[in-house]
Amino acid sequence: MIGLNHFLIFSGTLFCIGLFGALSKRNAIAILMGLELMLNAVNINLVAFARYVTTGILTGHVFAIFVIAVAAAEVAVGLALIVAIYRARISVNVEDFDWLKW
Amino acid sequence: MDVNLSLLSIEIATVVLALGVLIIGLLVPKEQKYGLGYLVTIGLAIILFVSFSFYGINTKMFDGMYIIDDYSVFFKQLFLISATLVTLAATLYVKKIGTNYGEFFIMIVFATLGMMILSSAGDLITLYLALETMTISFYILTGFRKGDSKSIEAAVKYLILGALSSGVLLFGLSLVYGMTGTTVISEVALKIGEMASMPPALVVGVVFLVGGFGFKISAVPFQMWSPDVYEGAPTPVTAFLAVGSKAAAFAVLMRVFLIAFPDFSAQWRVLFAALAALTIIVGNLVAIPQTNIKRMLAYSSIAQAGYIMTGVVAANTAGVKGVAFYGMLYVFATIGAFTVVMNFSANTGSDEIKDYAGLAQRSPLLAAVLTVCLLSMAGIPPLAGFAGKFYLFSSIVSQGYLWLVIIGLLMSMASVYYYLSVAKVMYMADPQDDTPIIVPAGAKATLLITMAVTVFLGVYPQPLSVLANMAAKALFF
């Protein structure tokens, strides 16, 4: 029987993979993908909690939908900025972004 | 269900202002778009005056999701004042950016809207949405100088680290929701009060919240983004980022921690005390060797966040009052200093401290305002920063955090060194090029207002102190 703990372990693992990807990748697009994994881990959390903790109340679902919408907005801005920096540097490698002292 | 929408009139007016300017911006010819900045300033000033009538309402809307109380009104006024001053000061600087003049001001208004909702958020979902409204507007504003790759680079760094911290914060919020079964902040506290023991997942959630908020207020060790972003962003944006985003994060942080988690305040107070001590020490010490004035001000604002955090450590009415009071002073001092920086760089194209040599001869006003603002940040009496630090430190001294006060005082003394070395360059050194610096009327008004308020509140802090006290009491009501 699959219970709440399975979902939490799954989302915790997914969050860690996303965090590791965001911190270790050098390509800015790959970093954004890592960030998306983190947010999706949160969504799994929210929906699992809505199912097992507050059965019948949809707060968790609503929260997850808002997270998806905001994540889309964030990625839209992120990709626009990456396109802009690619024009200036011909690179999306974060190690090349060294005009400011990191 | 009855909803009294007039309680939301400040927020609605802000949205209408932003969308209205967006449409007007499409209609006016390109060479007349410079008027839009003044339109936004006037609009924000009118909203600011209207907001005074919202004191004393203290009510909740939408089943506690949205809170209108003196606390939120105080912070809304703080954001409106900073947005008004920044838009007033920014005209010449934004003219140099050239394109998309109207959109720049609209994004500032949207960021202000996010902050205002953040200070009123009574629910974790509202909190998250408001936080992202503010932050995404700031990502765009940071990268506004499309042609300048420093600005774009700062925006990319801000976006990556900001989204990372949002993810961490959100994971914390989801755990809090899962362990308590509610997202309304005041109900979270009730549910926690009913629990026999603390579930470990909730503790993890709270630690994640500290990390996420710590990033937004640029507390050490989450501060690594702020010097780069402050240096690369257009200077008016840096000013607004330094005051607005930080004050908004503090406003919501205090609501979440003091209202939702009072039952284990012993644990998170120690955590915040350690963060505050680290932030004060690192911020001040790293500011000393900086040669770029925006970077120096970035580290100084990290240190200021550390001082403000001592009010969170106090976790009582006096502490919240200290935070509200200091937050307001910090607005005037920071915007004054950054207005000098933006006008100096609009004239000379430089942000290096050594180029400020002999500024007192080139523009006595700029030199005087910068000196007053920096000394106020250092906490020299009779300027306002002294009264602010007094309220903050006196709120924790009786609670066994004397060591934190001593660190704060010692580091304030250290900060006088780097603040005064800027003053020394401006007054003692001879200018390499003595052409006078042109300051437009709007920026002049901002400079005079910030200097006058900083001096006035230092001599006579009573009115602001009464307001801050009212705000602090409303939070615990």
C-alpha cells in the first residue's frame, strides 16, 4: 500500500536531485531545469498532503496550480535573460559570467 | 459572503496606476515619454496620502488570507515612500538608458504592489504569490539595461539564486502546510499549539523558511548574490532593491515567525541571533576594502539587515517597533545615498570611490547628502540612525542577548571607518576634473527630502516612533 511517506520520500529525493543539478551544472539552461525539478518536488508534496492530510479540502491543489503558474512566469523571464546574455557573450556557461566578481 | 472591496483600494489603485501608465505609454510619442516618470511619482504620492486613512481598521478579509492592520499599512507606506522617492530621483538616469522609459516605471509599480500584498499576506499562498510578483519584477528591472552586459549578468545571477531560494522557501511552506493542514498563518499557530510534540518534518520546514527568507534579506551566509546584483543593476533599481525588497521580506518574516511559530520561538530566536551576529560582522568587515561605491553600499546594507534582524530576535512588541522604525529610517538614508550615486554616475559614468575626490567642490549638495546618509547608517547622533539603533538594541538587551548588542556596537564603530573614508575623499581630496555636477530638479527634491527627514527624525523621533509602536501592537493583536 502506497502511503504519504512514499510520496514524501519521492519528493524529497526529487528536490535533492534538482538542488544538486542547480548547484553543479554549468549550463544556465540546465540550471533552470534543476530549479524546475525543485518546484515540481514541491508540487508533489502539496498534492500528496492535500490527499492524505486534508482529505476533501483542495488547498494543496490550489497551491500547486499557483506554483505551476508562477514557475512558468519565472522561466519565461529566465529564458529571456539567458537569450540576452547569450547575445552579449555567445555563451550560456555560468563560468563565463565573470564581469562582476561572483 | 460579503467582501468589502474598498479595503483593497490602495492595492487596486496601484494596479490601475501601473496598467494606466502602460496604456498611456503606448499612446504618447516617443520623445514625450519622459513625462511618464512624473506621472508615476504623482500617482504613488496620491496613493501614499490615501493610505493614511487606513490606520486603525485592523480587519481580515477572505477568511484570514488577507490582513489589513496598522502593521501592514505602516509597511505599505514604507514601500510607497521608497517607490515615490526612487521614481522622482531616477528620471535623468533612466533617460540615459534610453529605451522603454515607461516600462521601467511600471515594473517599479508592480514590484511595489508585490511588496504591499506581501505585508498584508495572512496566508502562505498569498505570501508566495506576492513574493514572486515582487521578485520577478526585480529580475526584469535588474536586467533593464539590455545593452550593458553587466546588468544582464547581474539579472541572470539574481534569477538563478532567487529561484533557488524560492524553491527552498516553497519546500518549507509545503512542509508547514502538510504538518498543520492549513495555510492560514494564524491557524498554523493554533494547530501547532494542539500538537503534543514537534514533528521533525515541521522543524525541517521552519529551517527551510529561515534559509529562504534569509536569502531575501541577504543575511550571511545567504548574501553572495547581493553585491553582484547591486553593482550590476541600474542604480535606481539597486536603491529600490536595497530598501523595498529587504523591508518587505522583513515584514512578512516577522508575521510568519511571530504569529505562526511562537511556540518554538526559543529555537528560531537562537538561529536568528547567530545569523544576525554573522551578518553584522561579515557585512561591515567586507565593506571596508571595497573600491566601488555600489559594492560598498551593498555590503553596508547587508550589515544593516543584520542590525534589523536583532529586532526579530527580540520577538516582542519592542523588537517589532524597532524593526519598523529602523526600516523607515533606512529607506531615507539608503535612497539618499543611492540618489547621489546615480546622479554622480549619470554625469561622470563612474561608480569608483576614488572618483568622488573633491565632490564637495563640484556639488556641495551631493557631498552633504551622502555624508549625512552614511553617518546616519553608521548611527552617529543626532542623526536618525542613532535613534533607530537605540530602539533595536534596547529591545534585546534585557533578554539575555547582551553579546549581540556588544557585537552590534563594536561593528557600528568599525563601520564609521569606511563611511567616513568616503566623506574624507569628498571633502579633503582635490578634484581631478572640477566641472560642476548637474542635478535635475526631481533628484534635488529627493536629496533634500531624504536629508531633511534623516536629520529631523534624529532630533525628534517621536511621531515615527508612535506610528511604529502602533504597527507593532497591531501585529500581535
